[in-house]
Amino acid sequence: MNRVLPILTVVAVIVALWYAATVWMNAPWVRDQAARAGQEVTTSQLVRETLNQERPVLPAPHQVIAELWKGVSGQAVTSKRSLVYHAWITVSATLLGFAIGAGLGILLAIGIVHNRAMDLSVMPWAIASQTIPILAIAPMIIVVLNSVGVQGLIPKAIISAYLSFFPVVVGMVKGFRSPDRMQLDLLKTYSASQSQTFWKLRWPSSAPYLFASLKVAVAASLVGAIVGEMPTGAVAGLGARLLSGSYYGQTIQIWSTLFMAALVAAALVAIVGGIERVTLKRMGMAR
């Protein structure tokens, strides 16, 4: 109870502020409509109408929850109106991009740790790559790949990999370098080869760093998949759902899609966390 109460308190404050902001931001439209009709609006009418507009500037929490529930349970999962259907399209690209990005990140980290030339050359370029806004590079990637006939899932996965590889590189470089000098010297006294040192010491020592970076990477990969759907004119996926909502002024649809994306990200991070607990426990490193 001591842990739940602070969380519930923060949630209650956020919801209260959200409702207050909803009334404040939607009130001008209500007053304008009343003025056009030559009527006066009471406070109770103002609150009621601002919290139940069809296309509000800021939807109320109950409107978002209702739309989210309708999109998840009110439709068949194969329906294009279903948020589950759109989430699966996005998750497919997310998982592929995450696998590519994580694998590339681990390989780069191995090269950086074992090769000074890569450390001095690749790491700065990896850092510099993250200064390029993903919204700028995503259309370029899609146009280039479309020109060679690569469409569909692959372009979105590459954009996801672009965002997810960097946390893995940084985390795994730190993890591979986490063994102290005494441990490395001990293996040298046993005449251990570089590969034996890697598999017996560096790789096990990097496990906590690996899972910490994977949690960041999987969330970044989801963002990349959503961004990758926007410039492609996709008709399915959470990114496409956001675009269609913005085209037609469906703010409630936009917010419900954002919440669905947040829930998917939380689920993916939770899955990685579950694998982390099982793995570290088997390795005797459970925290």
C-alpha cells in the first residue's frame, strides 16, 4: 500500500489537471457557439459541453479511454478499425528493426572494445548519427529503398534499427569494459585467449548493461516504426492511424492511438524486463 498510494496520488493529480486543461482549452469554442446563437452559457453547461465535444482541441480522459476501449475490444482484431490490428502492423516492423539494431549494436561494441582503430573512428560516427533528426532521415531512407524496389516492412524496420542500435552500442561498450584490471590479469595468468576472455568474462559481465540498453532500444524501435509509417502513405499501423486522425481533425482518435502506442511500448519493455530477471537469476546475478 505504501508503494501504490504515491502512484495513485500522482495519477489523480495528472487526471485533475487534464480535466482542468480540457475545460480551459475547449471553452472558447463553446462560448463562440453560444454567442452565435445569442445565448448565455452557465458554468455547468460550459463544463459539460467542453468535456463532451465531438472534435475537441483537447479530449477529456474519459473520451480517450472510451475510444481506446472501443478500438481494442469493440472491433474484430482483423478489422482496420481495430487498434490491435494497427498495433500488430507497427509491432512487426518494431521487432524486426529491434533485432537488426540490437545485433548491429552488439557487433559494433565488440569491434570497438577489441580494436582501437574502431574505437577512435566508429564511436564518434555512431554518436554523430544520432544528431540527425529521424523525421529528416526517414523520408530519405524510404525514397532510396523504394527506388530499388524495397517496400513494405523493410524500410520501417531499417528506421527502427537506426534508432535502436545506438543505446545498445553505448551500453555494451560500457558492459564489455566493466571487468576490472585484476580480473583481466587473472585470465592472462591462465593463458586465456582473447576469445576465451570475451566469453568467460566480458560477455557475462555485460549482461546487466545489455538488458538495460535493450529496454531503451525496444522503445526507441517502436518510435522509429511509427515515424517510418508516416511518410510512406501507409494505410495500416499506429503511424497511419495518427496521420488519418490529423487529416480529419479526429483528436480523440489521435490521443487514443498515442495511448495505445504507450501501452505497446510498456508491454515490450516489460517483456525485456521479464527475460532479464530470468536470465540474471540463472546466471546468479539476480538483483
